[in-house]
Amino acid sequence: MDPNEENKDMKVIPGRPTWQQSMLRIANPEKSLAFYRDLMGMTLIDKFDFPQYKFSLYFLTTLPKGETYDLIPGTQEAHDYLWSMEGTALELTHNHGTEVDSEDFKGYYPGNKEKDGFGHVAFNTDDVYSACEKLEEAGVTFKKKPNEGRMSGIAFAYDPDGYWVEIIKRTDTGKILNEYNFSQTMLRIKDPSKTIPFYKAMGMKLLRQKNYGDFTNYFMASNCEATPIDDLDADEAKAQLGRMFGPVLELTHNHGTENDAEFRHFNGNEEGRQGFGHIGFLVDDVYTACDAIRTMGYGFKKEPDGGSMKGLAFAYDPDGYPVEIIKRGGIDFGDVKVVKNQ
């Protein structure tokens, strides 16, 4: 079934939803920041500390080279920036104590085993071979180097928690000045005729669709500069992705899963498989947005007024991945803020 035809009349939910975050759990923020900030060139734009709950959140994004960011992570000013940004951040969640080796904690689960949903994050660069040489010199290890395997020219590095990080060549060299730009979050899906309409209702555009025989990849983005092309399998659709500065949500469908009533991917939050956490969207009004999401029938992990934090929700997408719904502009999350020196 063509996901572009199924539920084609479904409208975008109210409140201008935009994809704002992908969340991964990390064991040691010092090591993860050294990887994503210092090696992959991301900017730490904000931090939330919750000592009362014993966890901290770190938000990083790729800013255009030369753009100055002088806000102090953890301040109200940085919070205001985070919850109004038009781009997408990588949220790293640190549960305090995991940075210390112990018998109780054996590390987070990176996925990519049977029935796992989360696949990888990715970065684009001008020269994959040169980039990987420098990463290897910096101590990074690889699942696949660019000259290995059947598909040459792409690589998969391991981050400090063992998550796969794909390194992809840009379409045009020299156009994006950053050495790397955050370019993908990949999730496996069961039935594109359900998942694609869901994310279209969340304001995303389908920019590319490629059938590889046993599986099909769908690439979606929100609030992006790209324009959908009529032939989503055309070379130009692929080239357009490689020119984008912001990331896409890559949805991988292994053919046949849609016909198995019992099949379900693990979503990264099950006991013993915790690693990937969720993706998140900003909306103008959480309550109004959730009223529209509710009509799609996939349910909620947390309703806007559920739990102790009011005005924040987690919906489920058709595959059971949690989708955080956050008010544009933010709310008081109860974190311990950094106070700037006057």
C-alpha cells in the first residue's frame, strides 16, 4: 500500500508542530560531550539539572559555522532559545551514577539486534574517508569503515555508549562549511501506510522514498528548506537530502512486517533494552495538539495533565515510539537553573 495515498486527507495537527529533538541515554556525559561536541562539532546549547530526580539533560545541535552562541547552558536564556529553536537537537540523558562502573549498571543498549527499532544517528561531511581517518586518530572505533563492506563510501562509527553513528558524504563539497552536520535519526517501522501519515500530521514532509528490494527507506523532515520532488525515488531527491543542513527522520520498513499481526519493534524503553528514548516536537499549544493526536488512535504514554509535570505529553506513534509534545517557549520544568553572574 502506498503511504502517500493512505490517509492522504489527514490534516496537520494545530500549533505548527516541528521536530525538535531525538533523545539518547548516555552513561558518561564527559565522554559523550567530548564525542558529539569536540569531535562532531555540535554546540551544547542547553543543560537541565534535576538533582532531586538524579538526572541531567544535555541538548546539542549543529549551528552554521561562524554563528556565535554565547548563551550559558542551564540559564533561563538558554532554555528560551532551546524551546523556540527551529532546528533539531540531540538530547543526551544522563542518569546520575551511571558514569561509575558498577555491578548494577552494564551500559545502555545501542539497538540493532533482532526486532530493535532504533538504528542510528548520522552526520554528513564533505569527505567521509578523511573524516574517518581523523576520528580513528582520535580514538573512535568503527562498526564499518568507508572502504569496508558492500557499500563503500559510508561508515558507521561507535559513540562512547556504542550507538551507531553513520558518516555520510554530502552531495556538494564546500557548500556547508561545518566539518559535520547532524543529518539523521533512523527508526525501523512496521507499516508505512500508518507511520508516514502520522508524521505528515506532525508537520513533516516526505522528501525521499527508496525501495531496495527487501526494505524501503523513507526520509522525512520538518521546517526544512527542501521541496518535495514528484519522483521520490529520483536521483535529485537523494541529492537534495545531501545538500540539507538540518536532519531528516529516516524510517526503515522491512517488507512483510506489516502483514504480521504479532510483529512489533522494541522502542528503546523496555527493561534491558533502554538506550534510545524518544523524539520530540514543539507545538504552540500542547492541549490542542494532543486533542488532535488523540483522534489518530495510538494512545499516550503521558497525557498533558498526567503525572507531576503538567503541560507536557508523550504520545505513541504507530510503532509505539514515544513522541514528546512540548510547548513552544517551554514551561517550568523544575530544574535547578544556572544563575548568570551580574
